[in-house]
Amino acid sequence: MTDQTITSVSREHRVFRPSAEFKAQANLGSESTYKRLYSESVNSPEKFWDRMAKEHLVWRKPYKKVLNWKPPHAEWFVGGKLNVAENCLDRHLGTARENKAALIFEGEPGDVRTITYKQLHFHVCRLAQIFQNMGIGKGDRVAIYMPMIPEAVMAMLACARVGAIHTVIFGGFSPEALKDRINDCQAKLVITADGGWRRGKVIELKANVDRAVEGTPSVHTMMVVKRCGNPVTMVEGRDVWWREAWEGAPNYHEAKAFDAEHPLFILYTSGSTGKPKGVLHTSAGYLLGCKMTSQYVFDLKENDRYFCSADIGWITGHSYVVYGLLSNGATIFMYEGAPNQPEPDRFWQMIDRHGITILYTAPTAIRAFMRWGDNFVLRHRLDSLRLLGSVGEPINPEAWMWYHKMIGKKRCPIVDTWWQTETGGIMISPLPGVTPTKPGSATKPFFGVAAKVVDDQGKEVPRNTGGKLVLTQPWPSMLRTLWGDDDRFKRQYFSEFPKHPDYYFTGDGARQDEDGYFWIVGRIDDVLNVSGHRIGTAEVESALVSHPAVAEAAAVGRPDELKGQALVVFVSLKAGHTASDELKEALRNHVGKEIGSLAKPDTIRFAAALPKTRSGKIMRRILKDIAAGATVKGDTSTLEDFSVVASLQSEE
Ligand code: 6R9
């Protein structure tokens, strides 16, 4: 890591304190209580988590031990049994919440559905029963490839109810990417829809699954929700319509209890080497993390209507659309489509129409709204909003200020929440009734989070010095391993500091300021963050070299106002192929086909050769400077051939 990346973070001095009004009604409104609980949570974690697990979760069988920590493996609430779906639904039945909306859904074409807790429970029970009839049960993997519609939530919860492990694959992924993920976890059942609406067009999901399952021998059943009515091919004996599968199925389901450590889901995310990593989360610890962070970070109240704009294909959708919110009995608002369909004020319209009180979105979306112009916002009242959240990448102070003024009308606290697929839940974030905020800082760690900024040896660095962000103690919602690759789990997260085999390395760079506030700089490994989506450079490179014209490829990030980072690839061609705009287009489409449109490079540059060290390693640092249009800085003495750099620069 270079120091440049660290010091480039702006020094922001504005401080925004929670208003007396917000503080007075907050779930946690006193700084001394936060300090006391935080200190207990890191100094006596077992005592703290024992109390929390009893307070927040419904157990079928009490656990014997809070934590069994054999780094890097943790077991939480050992011997305890519960059912995660029961914790999200059944616990609210027979209470005043029974007829409360669990879900309010708005489709892109404007169709609206409201589903109460009682109704959601009914749907999930029927589906759980269907799964059982299909022979899907404890430990079986189920792939979910769906639009943002209520059936996606039902599918996840029905898996949890029968102890099946879901893997939700974002609907924007290509058949190729879908196939790899299904094969990696050997899913038996795929749940999909005919299509989903996006920018007025149908995304043909079923057709993508059909292509993917040509190469997935493990899949024996496919359930298809009719959403758009586009034509699809149903294969006799394998494919069944969601509605038809329901006919005649009993609508009650006795849920079994599962071990606290029973796997709940696998979620694939990009790593610094080619293959996506199957992050494994288990039941009780994960749920506890989501439940508590939802309650405290979003200051959830009985009457809130909460809108998280993330797709359920990402961890944010898992933790903060489904598990964290439903376990709290909250009302979630779910939107299917694009934020600028039909016009760039769709979100603001929906906020007024449904009386949304909490909005959780990503900096890349906020920057897009800024670019579309204030007029689209000013047409709407937005007076139901009381809290705003941000997640996915560092939020630049300009975007923070715009969010604060234009959307929050200077009234709503902003929680800038830092966390990862691997952490399961929010790790560093303001508590809205307690923490004064500084635009661009995720502020302070949540309960139980022992975060430090350290040097390459794992030694804590002084304040205001850049370093690597680590978590030095286990926490309940941490990933347990990578599916089928425990060695990679150890290598990836617990081997950065040989002297500290119990330190979890986040892959992020950060600094702590004089008040102990964390400023996250972003990834320091070979992972890019494009519009809040993690993209492994190695994945893109291996997609490119699988094209017959490509000899070698290197992918790097370039700072981008809208997306945070843009994806720039340098490609050298095999003999006999010539650079052309058509080839660029073909390569973009090729990456789109291999991974999905989200990974299509923004810029493709042809190069006669790539800059390499004498030992043959591509020097991405140099390519990064070139991509950013900057002069190449730093040591270039290990370059094998400097003329390669000179010719790349002269092509600008
Ligand atoms: C939840 C999620 C994780 C990476 C993470 C970091 C970046 C997320 C952030 C943030 C600065 C924030 N990140 N939230 N950086 N401030 N508030 O996004 O998970 O998709 O796994 O990405 O995103 O670089 O390491 P995931």
C-alpha cells in the first residue's frame, strides 16, 4: 500500500451532532450508555453476547457455551438450537404485529402489493412444505436467481425454515457466472422468474438459467415465478411454475430447530484471485448481528417504513432487506426496478407515496441523483423521512452534504455504515442518537467490533496515519469459512500478519483521526469497487484472456466521479489480431457474457506489451497511474522494459 492512497482522503472538519429531538426518541440516545456497552462488549464479549443472544433471539434449545474460538474458526452459541425463519416470522404472530405489513412491494411498472406478517408466514410455510415434497431439506443448496419481488424473500425464508442453504445470485450475472456458482455449491434446486422489469424492459432470467443449467448436473428442479409473462420454455419433469407447485400443497409446516452453527447461506463475492469466494454464514450469530444492528443503527421503531435500495443478490439485501428487518418485525419496502424509471425521481415519488421513514442506499446512487439535478428532488415533500443510511463504498463529503441537505433537509441523521459480505452485518457506523457525524467518516465501531488500523507487521499505527484495517476479535456474524475451501479462507483473511493469526484482515485501508473516528479509504487488494459492486481484477482478466484474440490482460481501477471506480483494462493481442473499435466492443460483450454486465470494462486500451517486473509480474500500480492520466510515480527500477510505459503514455 502506498501512503499516497491514504493521505489523499480529504481532511474534513465539519461535525454534525444528533438533534435533541432525535436523541430524545432514539433507541440508544446516550453517549455514556454507548461507551459502557461498547467497553463491556470488547472486554467481556462472552458476557455481553450471552445477554444479547437471550434478549434478541428466540431459542428452541439453550446453548451451552457462548463462544468457542480456535482462530480462525469460531463457533457461537454452541449447542443451542433455533429456527431462523421462525425468528423472522412466527415470533410476531399472535402479537400486535400479526396484521402489520411485513413487505410493501412496488414493481417497476407501478404494481403495488402489501403482505402482512401473517400472510408472509403463510406463504413461507407453504413453500417450505413444497421444498420438503421436492426432497429439499437440511443442508441442501438452493440457488435463487430472481428479480426484487416478494417471492425472492419468501424463497430465502423457506430455505431457512427447512434448513436448506440458499445462495442468491444477483439477476445481473450472466449464465456463465450462474453456472460456476451453482456448480461450486452443487445446488439441487434453482428458483427463478420468467423475467424481471428493468428500465421498461424484461430481463430474461429463465432463459439465462436454461443456459446455465446445461452445465450443472446437480440441478434437478427449477421453480419459476410468473412475473412479466414473457415466453419461456418449461422442461417437463424439471421445471415447475411457482403457482402450480402450490396447488394442493398443505399450507402448514412444522419447523424443525437447527444448530446455532447450521449454515444459513452462501454468498459469492469477488476476491483477489480469479474464482469467486463462497462466503458462508451460519444461523444464530449472523441473525443476532443483523437484528441488533438494524435496531440500533437504523433506530427502528414500530411505525417505520424502511427502504433499502440494495438487491437481495448482495449481502446488504440479505442482512438489511430480509433478516435484520423481519427479525425486528419492521415494515420493509421493496422496489423492483431502476431508480430513473420512468423519470429520475422514482425514489422520491415512492418515498412520498408510501410514507418511507428510513432510506438506506449507496454513494454511487446518491452521486447519480446529484447529477440528474435537484429539480427532480424538489418536486417531492420527503417529510416522512427521519433517517438516512449509506453503504457500499466511501461516501465523498460532497455527496454526503447533498444527501444531508437535499434529501434529509438537514433534519435526518446520516449513518455511513462500513461492513462487508464477510462481516455479515454493520461493523463501523454512527449510532444516530449518539454519534456526532463527520461527512465521509463511518465514525465508530459497533458493539463487539474490535477494529484497529495497523502497519504491515500488525502493529497499531498512530492516529492520523494510514494503515490496514483489521478486526482483532471474533464477532457473532462473522463468516465461518469459504464454501469448500477452508485453506483459502485462512489465507485470505487470517494470514496477513503472521504474528497475529487471530487478526481478521479486511482488505481495506483506513486511518483513525484524533477523535478515534475511522476513515475508510477503500480496497488495498486487487478488488475494485465499481458502483458499490466488488469486482475482482483477476476475474475480469481471466474472462478477457478466454477470448481468442487476447494474449494478456490487466484490469485496474480509475477514480470515477459517479461510480467511485471505473474499470479500465489493458489488453495485448495475439499475433494476427488487430486493434479496432469492433474488437473493443466484442471484448466488452465477452466480459459481459462471462461475468455479467456489471463487469463490462468502461475503457479498453490495447497495448503492444504490459509493464512487468523482471520476475514477470504485471505492475498494476503503473497501469493505475496511466489509467488515471497521471504521470507514473514511484519506483520503476524493477521494470523489465521502460519503453513499454513510454509507449502506453504516448498513446493517451
Ligand atoms: C456491505 C458491502 C465490502 C467493501 C468493503 C469496503 C467497501 C462498504 C463502506 C465501504 C467505505 C463504507 N465499503 N461500505 N467503504 N465506507 N461505508 O458493501 O459489502 O459488497 O462485500 O463490499 O465495500 O471496501 O471492504 P461488500
